[in-house]
Amino acid sequence: MEPAESHDVYLVLHPFAGNVREFRILTRPLGDLDLRYLAGAEGYYRDDLDVALVVLRFTPRAYERLGDKLVGLFCGRSGLPMVIPDRLDATERRSFFLEHLSGYTMYVQLYPGDHEPLPLAERVLVHLAEHLGPRRPRTYDQINFDIETTLPIVNPRRDRPRSLTP
């Protein structure tokens, strides 16, 4: 088995469209990972579920140096639910990638930059939000998507209000 080119952590942001500002604030503490540990970041968005995924791609060297536990702790500082494919068995991984991720219709990919004013994860959110266009925020009940029962979440989210929108 060949070593992975990167080790990824998927941050789950739901509901996304009406809460971009709040998610940007939550991802700011991850900015110190950009130039030291990340090879890049990706963003996915799925309109029918109003869910976004921000993928932090750790370099093999960073992953080897930090280890799985520290990578999880560093990303967990955001307080956002996470999916870490390296921790999934083959069936869970296949289900996540083939059944869930394949349904996302929007994608962005960015790389760390020396002179970027915003942290990488936050820039991904900005780019995803730019493609959303005008829309009315929806509540959890309107979307009917339960993160914890649908995805192999590492750190279930804390109790949050049923609607994050006014």
C-alpha cells in the first residue's frame, strides 16, 4: 500500500447558507496550520442538504510529525464536526466518498499563500459563499439532514439551536 499524498480532515458546516459569517469565525483558529502543515484546502457544497465541507489537506511530513491524535486536536479547535477518512474502515470510507461526497455539486480548491490576508479554511468558505447567490436561509427541519446519524463524525457537535438564523 502506497503512502497517502495527504491526510485529510473534513469539517462539516451545516446549515451553511445562512451561517457563513459564524463558520468563518469558527475556522479562524485554524489559520496557524496554513503554511506549516497544510498542502491545501478544498470546499464542497451540497444545496439539497445545505451542507458544506471544508477539507484540510495535511502534508505527509506534517502528519508524520504531528500524528493522528494532534491533527484531530488541532482541527477540533474549531468546534465543528469532523470526518477523518484515515480513521474509517473500508466500508465507512467507501460509503462516505461514493454515497455522500459524490452528491456535492460545488467545489473549490485553494493553496496556502504567504501574503494571504485570510486563513486558508476561511478563504475556502468565502469562495463557496460567493457561488451560492441570493437565497433564503432554511432551518434544520426544512433540510431534514442529521449530521451525526448520516456521517461518520469524530467529534459530535455540541447542542445548538434548531435554527441558527434569525
